[in-house]
Amino acid sequence: MTILPVYAALLALLFVLLSIRTIRTRHSRKVALGHGDDPAMLRAMRVHANFAEYVPLALLLVYFVETGSHAP
């Protein structure tokens, strides 16, 4: 059994939670576009964006480790 689907599912749920947090911050701060010079909005946006940028690479690396570690 591979562990990749488990990690992918858990990280997808975390991504949804970060998306909801960013949307809620946007609504509470009344910022329609960008960060509106609001540090909390900028932080929520960057956390969400960093997650979206780095998690696919991490999952790809886990995939490579799983497929490359089988002994002949």
C-alpha cells in the first residue's frame, strides 16, 4: 500500500480549510481584491499561496520515493 493517497487527501482538506480561512478574512476585513494594506489579509493570502505552491512538489517527491524504493 502506498501512503501518497492518504497524504494527498489530508493535504487537500487542509487546503480547503486554508481557503475558507482566507475567504473569511477577506470578508471580515472587507477586502475585495489584493490585500488592502491589511497585514492579517496579507498573511492569510501568503499562507494559502505558499501551501498551493509547495504541496504539489512535496507530493510529487513522495511519489518518486514510493515508486523508486521497490527492490528488484
